[in-house]
Amino acid sequence: MRRLRAWFLRLGGLFNKEQRDRELAEELESHLQMHIEDNLRAGMPPEEARRRALIRFGGIEQAKELCRDRRSLPWLETLWGDICFGVRMLRKNAGFTAVAVITLALGIGANTALFSVIDAVILRPLPFDSPERLVAVWETSLRLGASRTVLSYLNFVDWKEQNHVFERMAAFHTADFTLTGVEEPANLSGAVVSSDLFPLLRVTPRLGRDFLPTEDNPSTAKGRPVMLSYGLWSRRFGSDPHVIGRAINLDNQPYTIVGVMPQGFQYPIQSKPIELWTTILVDMITTDQSKPITTQRGAHYLGAIARLKPHVSLQQARAELETLANAQAKQYPDTNKYRGATAEPELDRLVGDIRPALLILFRAVGCVLLIACVNVANLLLARATVRQKEIAIRSALGATRGRILRQILTESVLLSLLGGVLALLLTLWGTNGLLAMSPQNLPRLNGVHLSARVFAFTALVSLLTGLLFGVLPAIRVSMSGAAESLNEGGRSATSDSRRHSRLRTTLAAAEMALALVPLVGAGLLMQSFLRLQRVKLGFDPANVLTVNLGLPEARYTAAQQAAFFRQLLPRLQSLRGVRSVSAVYPLPLGDDQISISLEIDGRPVAKSEQPSTNYRTAAPDYFRTMHIPLLRGRDFTERDDEKAPPVIIVNETFARRFFPNEDSLGKRIKPGLATLPTGAVMREIVGVVGDVKHHGLNSESGPEVYEPQNQMPFSELTLVIRGDNDPRSLISALREQVQALDKDLPLFDAKLFEEYLSASVAEPRFNTLLLTIFAAVALALAAVGLYGVMSYSVAQRTHEIGIRMALGAGRWNILRLVIGDGLLIIIFGIAFGLVGAGLATRLMAGLLFGVGSLDLPTFVGVALLLGLVALSACYVPARRATKVDPMVALRYE
Amino acid sequence: MSDKTEVWQGTLALMILKTLEAMGPLHGYGIARRIEQTSGNLLVVNYGTIYPALLKLEQEGFIDSEWGMSDNNRKAKYYRLTRAGRKHVEKETQDWEQATAILARFLAPGEEHS
């Protein structure tokens, strides 16, 4: 405490120095005068009195100096002196300073920009109380090898009731709702949640009340409750404080507003904000006789989140979930025999997929920064030779080695801090670019900004960078003996500078190696991306418009849904500019996918061993509209309705997998899904169509079945409309036709199919683009570094080259001499770089598609590219060497 | 050498504080003379060394200072013990007494502890 107080006072002593000095002088003077007076009184003569007083006092200047040291912090003053001197040196060598600062700014800036993304996306905790105690709970499918799948309601309820590790556990799924009766009909993103969700997240409504536990069940709840988001409340309800208790219509069902969530609250967190929440009871009510989804243990559709009890670890929770899942597998073998359970930090639900890519990019920018460091270190080394005399004089005048080291390090840290400041400016501009390029599904990107953490990161990185690139040259310089340097009289061809030049060439080779690693990474990603682009989708997305259309189940029975589309499709077909039109659910490359179990006529198996297949329902003409080839059999027609014999169409993979050596046409299968009261029935295969990449470009095509929409109506369908040319001009006409049939349907967004396609490659594109940019910066920096080293070496050897030429060496010999030196650096650099890249690319295997992490052509190609660029960086100085005039070179000394 | 200085500085600080405790506010010259007299002129030290010690004590908050007039109407800086200084003197005195008592046992010849 006392020490701290003294320290602060001393810090204050840095200021107001002159007044303090004056006061001290005055005090000492008064001391002397008093002593002299006493001496005079004792009878001494004036001269003697003064002399005695001075002797007894000791050295006045020493006393003053001691007081000065004690008064403030001497090392701080020295540092300040070093900084002032450093600034002067940097200003004097503006060219050097500019090159170094820009190099550093590129290196630090790339790191800062990427760190700001990583900070916002990965590091920032979830915006809930004690977010580290939140876990995402998943089922696993042992048969499909899926490590994270959603839960069925009955499994969820069992786990929630039987576990001893969670404080609370909640389930949710997203759903779209149509709001009617408040202004015009609107389609809203919503979530269906169990009533525990908000207490679990420890968020209370801003207005109104939480959901009640009784509201998880239609038998105990009084009607359907709905919670509004702050955004919806202020936009649609004018921030009306009396909105609680008001009845609204969602999907033509009456709901009661029970509360409004606080501003900014979102759960689940997704790119399209959730606007309202209701409870799981809506899943328990069905309009027809079908079994509610919440009663089917095999229907997996719920996300789950839990809060760990205090002192319970994630591992304990996992173990408990496994035990519960094992017990269920025995109790319900039909549905649960191959199901496990696991948990992971809740944050991983959001960022688990993107984290590896970001960390790889982060390593790449690390390489860029290292190259920048090496570049600047090389520049400093070159300058150190020039400064040798200055340093020698300093040490001759008594500067210790540590003192000189500190001076030089101060200069390098100054350089790197300047670079850091410039880097922040670059980042400010660069993150906007990053955000513009980034895929829509990268979560939490709106949080990217220059936060305090980003500033701290930049400051730290700048400081470390300065020390890193400064320390080698500093040691080198301070090591050179004073007498030696002074005696040399500035002659350059000495053992000392040879040592320097060896160090410089080693550093240049290291740079080559460092640049090769991100280059190879970028090469591999580019290869993958090209292959991804060349993937055959199995259909033609050009000029296809998609429109999501949902019919409220309250007003449309299954048969009415089928009838609606039977009426709508011919109306659309007759529009000018429409080539063909159909409907499907779920849309290929869309977010929704349906997978169901399957029975094959004549091959009875236990329920738990039934094979599964992807599932779609399609209207007539779907395959023609999408340009999916019909390989055998026939397409659906209008006549395949509920009165006609049940039919089904399968894809090629299905036919090959389940009927390998026989004709699949005419075989009968029963998919375990039904929307009509008649339930699931055996269906005859009437057609085989080509495979389609339904799950994205990098997925495998699995077995797939299509049922006719008229026999398997869905309330939600996606219209697919192929136009003669750009079909966007059709949108308003389409809307008119839909409104003519039902004016209460909300206006849905129409989207070009190609937009789904570009969304599905957005993430690989982002990764490829970023890594390519970073690799290009690395390549440029390494080339500049090599150029610098070669130029410097040519300049140093001007004399030698002159002699060689005078002795008859031709230009070609000189060119070979210089380029040979460069080539050695390049070969060593590339050799080490290839080894490093081979180790590094193994980390990115998960990001690659259709290309191995040790792809030989890529490695060779990238090495050649780097070699060529490096050679041209050598060529310019080599050419300069051949222009050396022997007479001038010899006279120069 | 440096160890000795440190010990010396520690003792000098205590001497200054003790002097101020006994004499009340006093200027640097007065303190130096008083220390010399109290030590029975055994302690001969450069007066100049007292000033860095005073500065340190002031920074630590044990004394504070103020310009005033001396008996001979000369302007001088007077030092005064603070409340924290008084406490510090008390504690330091005890520590010293204990330390010297222990040392005395070692230094006293032939007298085994009884």
C-alpha cells in the first residue's frame, strides 16, 4: 500500500520537474547557510566556515541526483528518452519506416480483422446468465453414425423427468405462423417451446408473465398462449402496454398474448429473428384423427437445451444421458434400439460447425504475421550494418550492452505499435469487407466490431511482434565489439557482415517456407471449390422460381389441401412466360429434410431393423419442371388421386440398393408416413428417376422416394415454376392467382432456385476467398522480403562483382552467380515449406471436398508458383548486378 | 556494499523519525545536527545523505513538509511526523529492540543462556 502510494507520487514526479528542482536547490542552500552561520557563531573565519559546511555536507550534486532519482522513476525517464530518440531515428529514415510499418500493418491487420470475427462468433459468450452452464442435448443415431440429431417428444420427457444432472431442461422447434387480423396477413418466424425455456435461460418477460407449466398440455391449459418478441410488439402492436390478454389469430387459431420478451432476446439464435413463441401444446392438438407428433417416440423433431446443476460437469451429464438412452433402448426397442444421447456446450450448437474453418484461417494469418516479422527483421538487420558505427560510439562512451539492446528494442516496438495503429484502421475497413463476403448462415456476425477485446488483442500482438522481430537484430548489433567496428572504418566486407548475411538468407528461406503453407492450403480449398461447382445437381436450377405456400390446417383438411393445389397449378400453368409448374415438399437444398422408415412387400423385418429413406411429396410434372430425368416408368398424373391405386416413384440409388438385380417397377413398398386418415399403405413403384443432390453439393445422394401430392397432401408446399427466361417478372402475376383462390393467405417471398444454390456454397466460398487473400498477402510479403535480401546482397557485393567483371566475367556469369544464390534460398525454403504444409493441411481435411489433404498436383503446382514468383523477385537485383560498371565499382572503395 | 547501504538507510530512516518524534517539526539541517549530537558524535555522516531519506519517508506518507521560518529568520523546509509516521515509529522501535536483544545474546561472550 505504502509502496503503491510512493510509486504514484514518483510517477507524478515526472511532471513539474523544474519547480521541484528549484525547491530542492533552495532547501539545500538554506541548509548550507544555516550551517555556515553556526560555524561563524563558533568563531570560524568566513572562508573556513563555508569550507567546513561544504565538506560536512558531502557532494551537493550527488545529493541532488539521488533526490532526483528518488523523486521520480528513472527507468521511465530513460524509456521516454529512448522513445524520443527512436521517433527521431524513424523520422529520419522515412522510407524504411514506411515499408516496415506497412508490412507490419498488413500482418497485424489481417490478424486483427480475423480475430474480430472469431471474437464475435466463437469467443463471445451467449447472452444469457451463466452461459457456460448451458448445454445442448442431442440424440445420436448409431445406425446412421449421426452424432447430433434432434429429439422425439417422448424421449425428451423421459430424460427431463429421470435425469439428476440438469437443473432444468427444455425443448423447442421453429415454426412459421401466419398472423391474421392485425393489419394485413403476415408470415412470421416463431418457435414452439416447452414452458421451461425462459426460466432455464433466466430471462423474464418485459411485460406480462412467463409460460405456465400447465401450458405444456392442452388438457390443463386455458387456450393457446403466445409470447411476442420486442420487435413484433413494437412493429405490429405499436408498443401497446395493454396488449397482454389480447386475442390474436395465428394460422386461423385463437391465441392469447401472455407477455412480451425483452428487447434483443432471441432463442433459438438464427439468422432470421424469431418473432413469437408458443408452447409445445400446439403440437399435441391435431385437426383430424391422426396421432399427434408428440405421441410418436420415433418422430425426431425437437431441439433440446438444459442447464447443468451446480458442480455437475459436462462429462457427468453425458454419462447420465447415455445411461438413460440405454434403458430406453431396452424398453422401446422398436424406436430406440439404435438411439443414443449426448450433450455439448450450448455455444457449439451455433458455432461448432464454423469453428474449425475459422481456426484454420487464424493459423493462416498467423503465417502472414510471421512473414511480416521476418521481413522487418531483415530490414532491421540490413540497417544494423549501417548503424554499426553509431552503436560502437555509444558503447565506447560507456553504454552497457543491455542499454543498447533496450534502445534498439524500443525502436522495434515503436515500429510495431505504429503498424498496429495502421492495422486498426485497415481492420475497420477490412471487417466490413469480411462481413460483406461472409455467408448468411455464419451466426452472430452482427456482433463483429472493434471491441475492447479486439483492441487489447491488437495491442498485445503489436507488442509481441515488435519484440519478436526486434530481438534478433538487437542481439546481433549489441554483440559486435566496439573497437572492432570503429577500427574497420566502415568497410563492409567483414566477417561480421558475412554473419549478418547468412542470418538474412536463412530468414528469407524461412519466409519462403512460411508462405508456402497458406498457399498450399488456399490451393487445396480452391481445388475443392472448383470440384464443388462441377458437381452434377441432378436437376437444372436455372430460371426456376420457388414460392413457399402454407395452407392453415384450421381451414383446410388434407383433402382440401390437395384440392387447392389441383386448382392452383393449372391457373399458374396458363400464365404467359411459364414453361411448366409443379410443387414439392421438402425443396431440394432447402433447410427441411424428411427421413422415414420403410417396409418392402415380401421382406418382413423387425421394426427396429427397418431401412430408412429420404422422402418427398411431389405434384404432377415435378420431374419435367425440374429437369430431373425420368429413367423408367412414368411420371405422376392428375389421375393419381386418393381414389386411384397408391403409387410411388423412387430414385436410381433406391432402385439399386433395394432391388439390385431385378426391375424395381411394379414392386410394392410402404413408407412409414401418412397424412390422410387411411394411414400408411403399400404403394406400387411406377417410375425411377435420376439422383438429386438434395442435402447440398457436397452430400451423397441417398435412397429417395416421391409420393404423389394428391395421395399425400401436405399443408406446406413449395411451388416450383420454370419460366421461359428470368422468372422474377412472374412474381406479381403469381400472387394475384394465389390471392384469387384465398385472399387470407399471406404474401410469401419468391426466391430464385439459384439463391438456394449460392447459399449452399456460401461457406466454402467464404473460406476459399479468405484463405486465398491471406495466401496472396503472404506470397507478396515473402517475394518483397526475398527481393530486399537479394538487392542488399548485390549492393554489398558491388565491389566483388566489379572485380569479377574486370577479370573477364560476362553478364551471363554474373546473372547466374546472383540467381544461384537466390535459388539456394528458394529451394531450401520450398523444401521446408512442403514439409510444413504436409503437416498443416491434415488439419483441414474436414474442409476439403473431392481432394485429399496431401494432393500431389496441388503441392507441386503451388511450389512451382512460389518458385517462379521468388525467381522473378531475384531477377531484378540480378539484372542490376550485371549493369555494374567495373571501373565505378573498383573506384568506389 | 549495497547491503550495508540498505541497512544504513533503514536505520537512518528510524533515526530521522525518532528525532522528529522527540523534537517536533524540524528542518533538514536541524535533523542532521540532532542525529549527530544524539549519537555522541560517534556517527559522522555526510549531511547530504539525509535528503533522499527524507524524500522517501515523505513519499511513503510518514512525514510531511512545509516551508517556514527558522529561529534566525531564514526560510527553511520543516518536516513533521504524520499519524502514520507515529505508528510506524512505534512498530519499528519494537522490531529494533527485539533484533538488538537477539543479537546481544550472540554477541555477549561466555554467558550461556540460563
